[in-house]
Amino acid sequence: MKTVKLGNTNWTASNVALGIMRMDALSPAEAATSLNAAVDAGINFIDSADIYGQGASEKVFGEALKQSGLRRDQLFIQSKGGIIVDPARSHGSLVFGKRYDFSKQHLIDAVDGELSRMGIDYLDAFLLHRPDPLMEPDEVAAAFDELQQAGKVRHFGVSNFDPQQFAFLQENVSQPLLINQVQFSVMHTGMVNAGMHVNMEDPRSVNRDGGLLAFSRRKHVTLQAWSPFQYGMFAGVYIDNAKFPELNAKLAELAAKYHVSKNGIAVAWILRMPVPFQVILGTMNPVHIKDSAAGSDVTLTRQEWYDVYFAAGNDLP
């Protein structure tokens, strides 16, 4: 398992992480098996959010951590906050918010709740989950300062922020923002498309993220890719999906060459980007965790990266 430097620091972690959004569906014993499978595969980074399973995922994780035999200091544990859940619209693993809230008290309460549910004393990283248009930067700064000074959070970042939102927040907080967690995969390539279709009029020329890839490289921000095997907004997986025959054929061809799974090639495709990336796995299946994590050790050639990109329906201008 290869590692990635998080932000402009010497803090390194596995470049594949385990996301626990779906852990609420497991028993603590089953979750411990998934957690151990991840660690056995070289994963030492855990990603969570207070809304996952409406808090239940973190409770299961806390019990699983105790049963796993792993020490707290063997893992980098990250969580996110800032979304107020709408229980009426939320079901199973799909949790929806009724508002965002970056007030100082809510952020502090969010971290306290996360620590309590997981049974740990600190988070290695805490991210603001989605941009709050009512954000008051001085309140965020005060929350970050208090959380850091209390030893509850070591590092900070954001999720789903564009470059202007990221830069504005960074100007107002004293801690470096190391991470931006965004949706990215071979079936979600808007950041790549717009960078190649500059000054054109086709759909792929639309810049929807404000130049996030270039900004992240310039500012030494680590990007974390969520939904690496999904298409659309949780519309389904593209791996072994009959809707995407050309893509699956290319993934299968490369999987055979590198002796990994299609999922492993999909992971390797993301990690081939020159921007420092972590890939967040959402599966709880121990077999899928291991075969996906194996993609960390595959380095696709330039042509192979482009061939996968083409197989997903993209082109060159």
C-alpha cells in the first residue's frame, strides 16, 4: 500500500481509505472483520461523518474498534460535520440534510458527539462537510481554535468546496486546511474534462468546480475521492454494470494484466492523477476492501489512463 502526504505537511497515510458510511448495517463483530480486512490490506485511514447512519455508523465503529484488537494509534480517524439531518428524508445509508450549520457551537457539539460515539479522545482530522452559504468565518475559526487547543482535533479540512470557498476560509482560520473531499471517479470526470475542453462550446467544456485540480496542486491540498465506483449521485455502481460494456471490458483487460480486480484498476486510475489523492472505499465487504485496495500498488501507463478515460465515454477535443 502506497502512502500520500496530507496537505503541505509530513503527515502521511495510506492513499486508500475506508469510509464507514454503511457501517450502521453491520453488527460490531461484522464491522470488526471489515476493519481488520482494511488494515490487513494496508489501509490505516478511516473516514466518517456525524450524519452517517444518523450517528449509528460511528457507534458501530466504536464497538468494532474495541473488538478488532487494533490500537487507536494504529489508525488515522477523520470525521466531518456541519449538516443538520432531516430524518423525514433520510433512510438506510442515504442521509439528507435540512440545513447546513457552521456555527461555532454546532461544530464543537458535532466533534464532541463524534468522539463520544466512536469512543475515542481525538480526531486526526475534522472536515466541514458541505459549504454553508451562511458561514461566518470568525465562528469557524473560533471553533477550530477551541477544538485544537482542547486536543480534540489535530488537523482540519473541508469537503465539496470550490477553490474560492476554500481560499476564503483559509484566509480566516489559523490552521492549514489540508484536505478537500470531492466526488471523483472515471465516471465523474468533470474536473478533468473542463481542463481539456478550454474555450470550447461542448458540454465537457463547462467548468463546474472552478479549476479545483490546478488549485489543489498549487496549494498542496490533498483531494479525497468519494464514490469511486459510483455513477451519478448514488445512481449505482458502474463495475460489472451492463450499461457500461466498453468501460468494463477495458477495466477487465487491465485487471488481467496487473493481476488485480476491476475495482483495483478503478482505484489505480484515480491515483494516477498528479494531484495527491486518497480514494475512499465505501464497501464493507472484506473481499471487496482487499481487492480494491490492491489498486494502490498499480501504476497505469499514460496511455492506459487515457484508454480507461475514453472507455468511459470521454474524448479529446
